[in-house]
Amino acid sequence: MAGKVNKIMPLALTSNDPSPAAPLTEGATQAPSATKMRRLRFFTARFINPLTRLVAGRLPGFALITHTGRRSGRAYRTPINVFQRDDHYYFPLSYGSDVDWLKNVLAAGQCSIRIRGRTVRLDEPELLIDPDLRPLPLFARLIERWNGVTEVLRMRAAVRRAEGVPMATQRAMDEADIRRRIDNGVKAIRAMDLEGVMALYAPDIVSFDIVPPLRHVGAEAKRKNWVDVFATYQRPLGYEIRDLTISVGDDVAFGHSLNRISGTLQNGHRSETWVRWTACLRKTGGTWLIAHDQVSVPLDFASGRALLDLEP
């Protein structure tokens, strides 16, 4: 689920209740906060974060957030301030909202944090615009008001098996998450949205794609293949996944399906091809990414010809 932006109306929060007492105005927009610490972002990332990363997961008021790059697919760990109220976690945006970790979390709709020596998976990100910073404890509120912070990220602790969710339920939730990501990938292919497609893949993906060579290693190699595909077709591009089957474990999963790509080639000819697709996924920072895939069509050994006209 993608993150959303809410504007907290006056008196929407009390000091003891993090839930809104009145309806929130969704879709509110404003320029990123011009905080005092904003100008120190480069210095902090370069010199301070490598040190605080070592202890942030254990210190009160701090956490180590693991998030997945919305373009690279890489997992990143960023030390950050966080404050908990019940099952909600509040992150004051000390450096403003125009920061990559926040954009990654809002795009993915989830992340995980290491806090006080334990790992917590979070989802339902909401960007709250509240100059009074009422969700924060008093000492943090005073510091961040001085800093000029007006925005807070709120997330909810996701349901975990350790909290009583049966294994079958957890795996059903993971399967639903994988299917959602694949559905988003299909939409990105149809829109020829290269960055949206690349959000499916792990940075170290090994792909046995339908085009040479025998093996493509790394996300950049996979990116080049999709660039070539999009350059081959005119808009709109058709893409369909049929009979998708997914099996899920704790940290790995695999799926297979029959996929159809169709459209008008740049030379004006109509093309429609069914391929066989197999994908192996790995959960990284709470996000399922494709670590290996294989795309193929049957081969007639007698003629050495690929059979491109088969249909399910």
C-alpha cells in the first residue's frame, strides 16, 4: 500500500491519544519543511550515520530503519529518531520530507526497524503535517519545534506471526503481498514505466532471460533487457499473466505462470507471444524482490526453431 499525506487539523490530537479526534484532510500538500538541520544532511549522511548506525537499534528514541530503494531495489539501513505510542510509531522528519528513505518507505508502503534490540515490521505509512508535533513526547517536541519540523511520519506495527498469527495466515499475507507487487509490475510493463518494472527486482538478480546471453547478472542487465523490449513496441503495450502459482516460505518464495506480451512493433507488424515465466523471490527488509527469473519458450529440437505461436 502506498503512503498517504494527511494534514492534522487543530486539536485533532491530544497529548495522550495519537489517534485523530476529527477527520483528517487527505491529500494535503506543502513544500518540504525548511528545517535548520536540513543543510546538514550531507554531513550527517557522510560522517554521523556510519557511527550511529552501530548503536541506533538499541538506544531509546532511536531506531535503524531498513528500506528498499524504489529504483535500485537495494536494501538500505538508516539511523533515525522514532517514538512509539501503542502500535503506532512516529518519525519526526528532522531533515524535511524531501529525503530518499522517506520516499522509499512511502513507495513501498512498508519497512522494518530495529528498535531496542528487536525487529519490528511496519506498514500503513502516513505523512502527517502538524506544526505542533503533538504525537511526540514533550522533550522531542521542543527540540523539533526549534529545528522547524512540521512533518511526522506515522506507521503501524504490522501483524507478526510471533504475536499469534498462524503460519498459514502469515504465508497467505505474504502471498497476497507478492501478488500485489507482481500486479503492479504488470501495470508498469503496460505503461512502459521502466522504474516501476525495476522495483520488482533485487539488485543481484540472476536472470535466464529469453534473449542472449545464457545468463544476465545484476539489475542493470535486467534493466537493459526491458529498455530493449520497450524500444521494440509502439504504445500501448499489452501484457497478461495467466495461471500464476506461488509457493511461500519464511524468507523465500517461488512462482510460475504463462505470460503473454502483445502489441504493435515499431515496423507496424502486430506481435503476440506466450512465454513461460518462473520467478524466485527473497524477502529483503520486509519487501519481496525477485532474485532469479527465467523466461522461455518451447524449442522444436528437430528444426532448432523456437515455437512462438503456442497458446495455453
